[in-house]
Amino acid sequence: MTVRIQIPTPMRQHTEGKATVEVAGATVQAVLTELGQKYPAIVERLFDKGQVRRFVNVYLNDEDIRYLDNLNTAVKDGDELAIIPAVAGG
């Protein structure tokens, strides 16, 4: 299953400047693992001890995966995954 991943601007340095990347996988975990295999430098930006970092939000077709089945959420051909880093400041 091919899934399109939207890469946020601060992380594009780890994907050769690409704003979107297409990878295959049956679950969100598999898709992100494939992304990490293609672009190893992005792994430490996304994961901490095998879990998505607290300040990184992942949306599957505009739905937060934390309210679905998290990393085990199934994906289908043509789905879109958006990686959105949290913004803080004042």
C-alpha cells in the first residue's frame, strides 16, 4: 500500500528537501519504519524508545493516530500521513 507522508519544513533537511514522500506499509508503524529506512536521519526526530515523540503529532487523513489505534492503525493505498511537530513559545 502506498501512503503519502507530508514532511514538515523543519524535518525536510532529513528527506533531501522533499515536502512529501511516498512509502509502502500496512500500518502507520510500517510506513514510518519504511520512511526511516529511506531517510535514517529522520528516525531520531520522530521516535524516542520506539514511540512517537511527545511533541510530534501524526495524523492519518486528518485524524490524530492517538485517537485511532496509534502506531498499529491500518493504512490503505492512497492514504495521507501528516507529521506535525508541536509548536511552543510565548
